Amino acid sequence: RIQHRIHVRMIAVRNASNQTWSSSTKDLRVSKMFDGKKYPFNIEIDLVEDKIMLISAYKPVGGIIIQNKTIARSVLSLFNLMWDLLGAPEPDGDKAGH
């Protein structure tokens, strides 16, 4: 992704162990965080073109891929809604010296 200069926007749960998910100019990543205690969220959702990937690293480990343009566009709209509501991105960890 970085080699091909593909930028990513990420929404993640804020906690002490995810400092690596801060925004990063070097890694072409802009991140926004939310309160995982208030809104428990234990899966990863990836959206690439017309595919949605739902992945759980918790036991039982599993995942599913849905390939459907209409569903993917709707999930992207939900992502954009959340992105807009979450406010400013996390500070750039590269510029903060991390």
C-alpha cells in the first residue's frame, strides 16, 4: 500500500495499547478514534472497492467477505458519516516524534 502511495483513513478504538494507530504522514494514514468502553467494537471492517471484509481476531477467529457494490457503497457512506461526526483526526505520530 505504501509503495503504491495508497492513502488510508482509519477509525479505531482508543486505548493505551493502540498508539501505533495514530495518524502518520510517513504511513499515509489518517486516524480518528472513539471510546471502546462506551461503544464496544471487537472486529475489523475493511472496505476495498466493492468488497467488505469483516474480521475477528478473537476466538473463535473468523471472517467474511461480501462482494456487492450497493452494500459496499452503503458501508462507505456509514464510514463517512462516522468520520464526519468524530471531529479532528489524531495528531500525526511522525511529527510528534513517535
